[in-house]
Amino acid sequence: MYKIVFMRHGESTWNLANRFTGWVDVDLTEKGVAEARQAGKLLKEAGFSFDLAYTSVLKRAIRTLWTTLDEMDQMYVPVKNDWRLNERHYGALQGLNKAETAAQYGDEQVLVWRRSYDTPPNPLEPSDPRASFNDPRYAGLAREQIPLTECLKDTVARVLPAWNDSIAPAIRAGKQIIISAHGNSLRALIKYLDGISDNDIVGLNIPNGQPLVYELDADLKPIKSYYLGDQSAIQAALAAVANQGKSK
Ligand SMILES: O=C(O)[C@H](O)COP(=O)(O)O
């Protein structure tokens, strides 16, 4: 049996402001840092010890990972930063307030943009200064690999190669792994691992900064999964994420 830990980053400044974030590189709030520390405490108490860590190239996930490993006194763990674990690109919605967008376009439309499997928000214009073409962290990518918007299906299409080429072989080689990533890149992975249908994935939300443990069989199929920590607080956090896209 293998175990892997997934974690969405702690609260970011744009989570606090309830803005669509995507590939915008915002930092953690103080609460977000505290969530990452608490995650480290829980993982330490549960006896976790990691050999390898994965994260995205966005600082909210990177700092969450550093803070969690620091709390565990495991900052020596090698870290692989992989752009394919980035948050789903939120296109032209990036920067907009989620509740205001729902008030303007309706809760149903915002739910489609946030949670449907295959409907992307409108794309950024290629000439938009928010496009990532000139960002040095993506310098090794072909232009067509750099999104201007994504639906979850697009995110699955880039996350799965990271799983298949890098993460899954490391698990099979016996590495104890933690992945610090984002709400929708983790939804993409969980959809795949748990075989969740395109319809049912709409109902899956991931709270900030809570370690999610997956136990996997020899074929890397999930045996069970559970969040560490206070279960009622986690349920409340999940409901809060779902409600971020409502006008009231
Ligand atoms: O990019 C964002 O806005 C968040 O990280 C995830 O947002 P969502 O829960 O609205 O998809």
C-alpha cells in the first residue's frame, strides 16, 4: 500500500478578496501561513516523513509547502516545481471578484465557469499584459502550451502527464510524497484517481491548507482518502469554497 498527501495552498490574498486567481502569482495571507503551519503539525503528529515534494511554480503553493516542511523540520526534502501543477488558468475572469461576477452574470453561469468540466471562461487576449508568454518561469514551454484560459478538462490534460511521467513512477519507487498545489489542479488529479464523472466533479471542492491523505493499492488505485484534522471545520471550509461563487 502506498500513501500520498495532497494539499491545496493556504489562504491567499486573492482568496481573502474573493477574486478569481488562476495563474496570477499572489502570496499567502497570515491566515494562509498559519494554515500551512497547522498542516505541518498535523502531518508530524500523524508520523509522516517525506522523501520528495511536488509543487507548482506559483508562490502560494510553494510557500505553503516550505512552511509545512519547516514545521515538520523537513526542509531538506527535495522539491520539484512543475508548472503542470499550476492552478487552472481562469482566463479573462482573473482578477474579478467572484460574488460580483455572480451578481452580474448569475450564480448558475459562475458555477459553470468555476466547476463545469468542459466550459472555459473567455480567454485573455494574446496581447493582454496578463498573458504569461514573456514570464521567465515558462521560458522552456512552447507558446501553445501556455494557456489563455482553461476548463478543467484542459487542466486534466496537463496535470495527468505530470502524474504519469513523474509522480506515479516516484510513488512506485517507494518515495513518500507530498504535493502542494491548487484547488483545480488537485480536482483534476482527484477526478482521475477516483474516476469521478464529468457531471459529479461539479460538486467537488477542496479547502485551503488541509492535508488530504490518499492510500493507494499496488496499481495506484485509491483504497481510501481522508483529510487530517478537525472534520467539522473541514466540512465548513468545503461549503465556504462552494459558496464563494454565489452573489449572496
Ligand atoms: O484560482 C482561483 O480563483 C482559486 O484558486 C480557485 O478558485 P475556484 O474555487 O473559484 O475554482
